Amino acid sequence: MAVINGIYIHIPFCMNKCNYCDFLSFKSKKSERDKYIQYLIKEIELYPTVEYSTVYFGGGTPSILEPCEIKKIIRSIDISIDSEVTLETNPKTVDLQKLKEIKKAGVNRLSIGIQSFNDKFLNILGRMHNSQEGVEVYHLAREAGFRNISLDLMFSLPNQTLEELKEDLNKLFELRPEHFSIYSLIWEEGTNFFEKLKKGELKETDNDLEASMYELIIDMAKEHGYIHYEISNFALPGKEAIHNSKYWENEEYVGVGLGASGYCDGIRYKNQVKFKDYYDNIDNEEKPIFESEIIDESEKEIYKYILGLRLLTKGVKAEGKYIKVCESLMKKGFLEKNKDGYILTSKGILLANDVFDEFV
């Protein structure tokens, strides 16, 4: 049986729904959050007791919780002194005192949702913070003692120019976080953005411009000493996200909370997405699983390539019928070899989804 030592904790509460967001999240009252935390801890207890080396609070907006609530959840988990404990943070939900208390509660890594340093785009995205508040919270986190900070940004925003992206990146590198993630805007069905796209009020970025933006990000990150270790993630040496790397290395992990995904004992699963169903299952001392899929050896092998190739500094060793697939992709210039196996080339990174399709 695989060793499972990572846990993802979903906090489905937000101050408001951003225009591009399709994550499972809701506005809430304190009484609802209190009940949820109580059930969340009960769900954690349904899994075997292990010492977790990584804990990741995602959402929603986990930083909407009070430090004492975060501490209560962390105390329900066995962690070691050097475990990575990450909390996704919205700049609008924290101040210096709260950040100090969050650190004292056991969080040692923040993932701050900046998205952009340009107020025009923050407004379009429906973010509640402005650029100045984003920068201030970063500095407050440093003052509170955080030495491992990741910033989340987006690019390919509506009508964004290459120059505007460059300005965002210059501000990012001035701050010099240990890590940053940057994702191109995805137009998800059911979001405010998708409706505006259908009505013609917004339009998607031209493919060539989006490719140029991504190349600019890669080049500037390299110039500033960041390692491009995963398709959308960059880190200073030794500061790669340990928890997220478990996903890409196809390792098993526990996922708890409303709508959370997990991968345990060869089964990928997703939790209940309605509070009533979630609570009812836990009241019956059942894991609140909504849907699950047994991953057999052939599917596990496919995941090895489509997840492993996302990691750009670690090679994926080809086996069986996939040797021919990798050799073919190498001839086309999408893959190259390093000491550990196959990795994506610059061309392969830009067309990664097409590469991954070859393994499915």
C-alpha cells in the first residue's frame, strides 16, 4: 500500500465570487463555518492516522477563517516539525495581527492570490483588493515572519497587452517571492466571464499573443533566477511547492472537505458537493464521497506521463508501448531526453495539451 502523507483541505467559503471563478465556493455566516469545521475534523478522523508531511488549505478563501479555527483544524492532524503547511490567502482577509496568529497556528507557507498588480484588471476580474493592498499584504506577511511565500497571478486577461503583462512581472520580481504560479485565463462555463464572452462583451486573447506572453514569463523568470519546474509554476532553488508536486508525481493524498478531490488506495474520488449530503454521510460515519474511480495499472501508467511531463526538470522514464510514443514526440521536437528520462522541450511546453493527448 502506498504511503499517503499529504492532505488537501477544502474551505468552500468566500467574501464574493470572482467573475472568472468556477470553484465550489459560497458566501457564509460564522455559524455555518463553525458547523463546517466541526464536520471537517470528523471527516479527517475517518482516515487512518498518519504523520502528514504536507497540508494544503485551498478554497474558496481559507484565509477567511479565524486563526483559532485554522489552529483547531491543524491540531486535528498529525504533522512533523518540518511539514509544509500552506494556506491560500486573499489580501482582503488579513492584517498584520492576523498573519502573525496564522503563523503561530502552524501555517508556514502562504499562497497569496494577487492575480494582477494592475487595478484595471483586478476590477475586471471582480477581485475585492486593489494592487496596493496586494503589495502591502506581501510585506506584512514578511513582517509576520513568513519566509516561504507564493504569489498567484493570471495572464491572457481581456485586452491585456504584452507591455501590461511585463509591468505585472516587473512588480512580481521586485517583491521576489520564493515561488509564483501564473495561469492563463480559462473561460469556464457558468461564470460571469463566460456569459460576457457569449454576448460578445469580452473576447479571448489571440493564440499567438498568448504564446508570446507565456514565452515572456518564462524568459523573465529565468533572468531573475527562478526555476521553471512545472508548466505554470516557478520557484527559487529549493523552494518548489512540496504538496503540489505530489499531484504531478502521481502520489496518493487525502482530500477532505466539500467537493474536495483525493487519491487513496488506488482510487481517485471527489467529495459530496452539497452541504446536506456531506453532513449526512459524516453523521453516518461514512466518508462523504460523491464519485470515485478505481485507477488500474494501465490508467496509472497514463497518469504517469500526463502528470509527470508537467514537471520540467524531472524526466519521465518511458516503458512498454509508450517508448514509441515518446520517441515519436521527440522526433517532432516536443520531447527531449535528460538523465532521468523524457522532458518537454520549449515547443512541447507551448503545446503541452497536444502532447498529453498522445498518451490518452
